[in-house]
Amino acid sequence: MAVIAMWLCDRDDSMFNSKKEAEAHDKMLELGEQFAALMEKQISGIEPKQAEAFGILLAKNKDLVVRACKGDCAALGEISLEDNDAGKTATKV
């Protein structure tokens, strides 16, 4: 029987094959939480689930958001709302 080391992200119970992937996912989720908290403070009446979903979307696409902040506004058009989980290597337990 083979033993396979897995890393669990305690924020969403995702499992990863490497510590590096798990830490990157955890940082992305933390950034998403911060975006969501900012939106909840600034936009009165926003639903927490909406703020969380948008925060995660921004965090998953942080490179495009940074490009837009540096003046490449068209970068935001590259964000895919349908495929925002594309490339995710996590497995739900």
C-alpha cells in the first residue's frame, strides 16, 4: 500500500499534492476574504455571499487586476466568469 502525502487547506477543505500549492491556495482565499471585507465596508446592503464570490473572483485573477491597476484596463475583460475555477488542482474531501 502506498502512502501519499496530501495537504489540507482548512479554509475550504481542499486537498493538494504539495505544500506550495496548498499555501498558494490559502493565500488566494485570504486575499479574497480581504476583498470581500472591503466591499462589505464600502457597499452598504451588499450580501455577504455576493461580496465573498466577487472577492474570490478578484483574488483568483489578481494578476489581471494588477495589470488593470497599472493602466491596462482591457485586462479586466480577460477575466472569465465561467471558468474562474479553471486550473484548480484541489480536490474536495
